[in-house]
Amino acid sequence: MRHIAFDKYRSPRDRSIGFLCALANIAAACMWTATATAADWPQWQGADRNAMSAEQGLLQEWPEGGPPLAWRVDNLGGGDSAPAIAAGRLYGMSARDGEEIVWALNEADGKVAWEQAIGPAVEQRMPQSKEGPGGTPTVDGELLYVIGMGGELACLRAADGTIVWHRNLVDDFGGTTPMWSFRESPLIDGDRLICTPGGEDATLVALNKLTGETIWKSQAPGSPKAAYSSPIAIDFEGQRQYVQLTAQALIGVAASDGAFLWEYAKPANRNGINCTTPLYHDGTVFAASAYGAGGGLAKLSKGSNDEIEAEEVYFTNRMQNHHGGIILFEGCLYGANGGNGGGNLICLDFENGDVLWDERRGETRVGKGSIAFADGRLYYRTEDGTMLLIQPNAEKYVEVGRFDPPDRTNVPAWAHPVIANGKLYVRDQDVLLCYDIAKK
């Protein structure tokens, strides 16, 4: 099923639909009755936005040549959008035939369930690639939410792709499209959608997830523009916060009204190319970027007037994480250290930032890549496309499997690996590969 772009991307004035119309669409969506499972991966970096799956019963080592291929899909269109998996379907984004496409595939066999255009494709600065959207859809029950490269924000029915409501981060909130376009994955928290226009008075915004109506706009000091990171929700000292890495700093704002709470600037590089999703643990927040910056851990505390302060615990240039993400497991911080054109897998002590091991100096020389975790194993995909299975270890690099996916393109492999329901998903622009990684 292929939908034509709705009303050819309606005018900005008409992009936010009325409340009654939205409710009618949502009521119709209730006919979609598939049930989500605990092993699903319903949004960017999984259920908890930390790239860690709670799934068990997966292969602890891979056979030579890797796990068996269950199915593959070709001709998706360009893009680095890693899929979301929920209730028996996969959802992702692509650029194809001059449009930005949201697609749904059947989890069992990869067959197309529906496709929906949400706006025109955005011309990229990397003409050698077929690059398209980089954000992951966020699935929330009967609805899903996406942000396109030009700031097109849409809510769609999971059942058939019908658009429920539509906004634009530039036209509606004064946002500035980043150099490499918007690549954020929207956050759903309760009845709200949180995203980052990076406008003069709208660093972050909260919208009614059912109607798209604005609840609040949050202005951070200096009105920082959007970078490429995606926000997280945290609870600290009885207060809900949204934490985001902008083009200028790591910031926290109050979930209730968007009031600015704190910032920590050092992890943001001067180019504004800040991609990695922040990590929260036990009252501390870690953030990192490449291009000469690094990673820093900040401890949150309440001041005498109940204001929130972010005090640096340490900063290290040995975790210049470009875009591949970071994993915290048993006190160890795993991720790629290095910016554009190079890098390596590294393991740090989370508490003090000390280097525990560094594969730039190891025999395997594992380069820069993206990372996820499931069932006691790290899943690491290098920019060259090689897929690695790694046993976490605080003392040394321990590899327990690797394979090279077929038909590699000539562009960096930037789509993160995804693990859900006994399967590993690897995207390479037009192609999506599904591998069976469940124990037999």
C-alpha cells in the first residue's frame, strides 16, 4: 500500500489539524489490534532510549560467517534510519523518488505493509551517497511519530500510515535546519511529544501527542540551535526533566513547563555536530561529541534555593563519540572514540573516565562504529559495515563473532544495529537485512 503525499505538503497555516479531527483519526486507529511485546524495539535506542534490550535467549557466539539471514528487503530508498519494531511490524524512513517516505514492514517476512510520503526529499551535501532521513520513528500504541530532514514532524496511524497531524519545526517554531539536516527521533513521554526545533524561543517544545497542539516552548540560554541528538526523560529529586544535547551544550529542562534548569557545555563541540544521545545514571549525566571535544560526566544536585546544578565529575578526550552511541554496563562505558575519517572502539571506567582498554592499540584494531546491547553481549557495527559480537569485559576486548553483510554500498554504515524478538536488523541505505540470532 503506497499513499500519495498528503495534500502535497499542505501550507504551514494548515499543518496542525483540529482536535476533533485528530480524535476521529485516533478512534479509527483503534482497529489496529496487534500487541507490543517486551522484546520489541519501539523507538530510537530501544524501549528505554539507552540502546539496551532486555531480551534473553540469544546466541552468545556466532558461527563462522555470522548468524543465518532470515530475510532481506531491497529498494527501500536512501537513509540511515534504523527501524523501530513494535506489535509485529517494523517502521522506518527513506528518501525515494523525490519524497521522504515512512514505511511499515511485516516483522515476519519483511513484506511492505504500507508507505506514506510526508514531504519532499531534502537535498544533501554528500552527493556521492543516497542519504536520506536518519531519525527512527517512535511507536506509541496505535500511533507513530517521525521527524524528516527538513523538520517535517508527523503523527501517523500505525495500522495504515494515515497522517493524523502534521507540524514543521522551521515554519511553526522558527527552527533553523542544521547543516546536515534534522536527524532527531521524537520522544513520547506520557501525553506529550518532545522535540528540538532550536528556534529563538523554542529550543525544545512539548506538543500534545494526540493533536500536535503546543503545550510549551522552552528557551535555553543563548537560544542554541538543534544539533543531531535525541532527548531523554529522567527523574531527579522528584522532578521530571528532559535532557538534550544541543548545538551548544547539554541541557536539562522541566517536563512540567519547559523551564530551563541546568547546562553543561564542555561535551558539545564548537562545530555543533553533536549526535550522541545523552546517558543518565544515578544522578549523573554523560554526554560526548567528536571533532576535538570528548565526553564528560556531570553530577546533578539541588542548590540552596532548589535550583539544579550540574557539576563536572570528569572530562576526557578519549571518548570523542561521533554518532555511534555509548553503552554503560557493569561500570564500564563502551563506545567509539573518534570523529570523521577514523576512530576506534574504547572502554572507559564510568566513574572516573580512566581508559580500561583501547582497540586502536589492540591486535584487532576495531574502528569507529555504532553500538547496542542485548543478553550480555555488545553488538557493534563498524563504519565499514562489519558486524561484531563482543563479550563485555573490563580488562580486554573479547570478540565472539563477526560477519560482513552482503552487497555493501560505498558510503559509511551509519544506521545503528537493532535487536528485537530474536532478530538482528542491519540497514545499508536501500537494503534492510534481518538475521536470526535466537538460540535454537
